[in-house]
Amino acid sequence: MKAKSSLKVVGLGLLAFILVGVAFGSSKLFSFPRPEFLVGQKLRENESIPDKDKIVMVVNGVPVTKKDFENQRALLSFERESVSDDEVREKIIEKTVLYEEAKKRGLTVSLEEAKQFSQRMKKEAFGPDVENPELIKNYIEGQGLTIDEFFDKVAPPLYQQALSIGKLRAQIYDETNRRLGPNVPADQKLAAERAAFEKLTRELKEKAVVEIKSR
């Protein structure tokens, strides 16, 4: 039972990651129309923006299209109303370099594994233990998708990236934990683990080769 419970927590946490780490207790959830629906709606609109496949930036050789860029802006808008281009770039760079590092360390989750994980999460997403199942449903409906379409087609590549970065984070935490030894208090270990992952993220972003193209 404990293992199944942990899987559910991790999976739904990753779904929150996909939704840009939304705060489930946020008062924004009670505004109308619901912000998660509006974010989903914006993602749907981005499918029709002019020049959506135009390359607007390149991070360590990885191209980012105009649609990718605007999708990231839409996701960040869940956290704050006004999102600058620089904030969008920073988030894209962060995701790109962390995923790249996970690949270098052999921590990549395959697309098939992500698909299987997504199917498990489809079953769990609207269960009795989920605090706000309407948030997930509204986000999906905003994109004009059914539950099946989202979890069968859209979510797997997002889970693939999130799970891979999650494995990288776990590795850094484990390395830090071993270095500290068994006698360090739990709260200090957690703070050190987080600091180590933040340090790695910062270093990877600083070393990233980024080319900004005309939008």
C-alpha cells in the first residue's frame, strides 16, 4: 500500500509540474473563469498563431519554436498575470538544461514508460484522494481535449521530461544524503539536498549556449 501511495503522490505531483507547479490551495482557484481553464484555452489558441513553427531561440542546440515559447508563457501565467519574455526564456532554458543533464547521466525515461505512467495517472487523477480534481479537468477542457486525448497523447512526452528531471533530482538528493551521513537532522538534510539541486541548475544555466532569434 505504501508503494502505491507514493506512486500516486509522485504522479500527481508531476501533473502539477506539468501545470507549472500550481498551488492547489491558491485562492486563484476560486476566481471565474477558472485560471487553469484559461491556461488550457491559451494553449489551444497557440495551435493557430501565425508562424507557430518559427524558431525563436536555440538552447544548447535545441530549437524552440514560437508555439513552444508562447505555451511556456501561458503556463507561467497561472502563477502571475504578467510574464515577460525574459521569464519565459529562463524557464525554457532551465527545463532544457536539466533534461539534457538527465540524458547525459543515463536517467532518461523512455516514451513508452511515460505512456504507461500516464495511463496510471489517468486512473488516479480523479480519485477520492485528489484534493482538486476539477483543476485537472478544467485545464484539459480548456484545451478542447477529452480526458483520454490528454492522457493518451498530450501528457506522455510531458511526463517523459518531468520524470527524467525527477530522476536527476533524486540522484542529486541521494548523493547529498550520502555525503552528509546518517547523523544530520532531517530538516538540514532536506535543505542541503535542495541547495545542491539548485546549485546544479544554476551552473547548467550559466554554461548554456543560448541564441535568441527574431520573433
